[in-house]
Amino acid sequence: MTLLYILCACFSMVCLHELSHVFMAELLVGVRSYKINLFPHRSPSLGSVSASVSIWYERNPSEKEEAWVAFAPRVYDLLSCVAFLSTENPIIFALSCGGLADLFIASTEIGKSDLLVYSKNWGLEYEETRKNTALFLVSVLALYSINQLG
């Protein structure tokens, strides 16, 4: 049963991550169409990726709007952290682990494409943003550990 939870968490993470880009784009500039590839592949513009989304916008986004589209999965990640810290339901717990995994990937060189876009477009230092993402994840895991002990 644990393996099923892990597979569900991984698949949900990939789907929600890519769809969050689409939802944010729709809110900000409108989406004509999009194409999601949910499996590992080689992207011409990004190199090797675990999944990707191509979005055709209604209008060209500004740099700030493009940054928000790239940042969109962090909203799901933050909600996952809240669920991770506050639930005892095993299904919600497993799904929230997907958001934690997404934060972990974002804090490494593996998941650098989203982080690079919003760091550059918001004038943030990439390495600092990556380290802060890792620090946030460690903080969530520390809070969880403290909660389990107490």
C-alpha cells in the first residue's frame, strides 16, 4: 500500500506542478492552448526534464508575468507543506509529500528551469533563491519532526 501512495504522490506532483503553470498563465495573460508531457524526456530548450508544459498564450507575457507563471508550482508546494504538517490522513499525507519532493527538486540543480526564470525576472540571485528553498524545506521537515516527538 505504501508503494501505491508513493506512486500516487509522484504522479500527482508532476500533474499539479505542470498544471499550475497553465492555471497561472490563464489568470494572467490567457491561454490559447497547451501541451503537457508527464514523462521524462529531452526538451530542446531545457535539456533533460522529468516533465514539461508548452503554453501558447493569448498575448505575450511581461517578464513579471512570466516569473509568476514559473513560480506557480511553489503555491502548490506551500499548500502541500501545510497539509504535511497538519494531517494524519495517509492519502493527504502521501499527496502532500509530492509537494515536498517538488520543493526538494527545486532546491537542487535538477529543477533549475523554473527557479532560473523567476529569479532572473524578479531580480533575485539564483543561488540565494535555491538555498532559501532548501532552507524552507528543511524547516518544514524540522517542524514535522518536532510535532511527531511532542
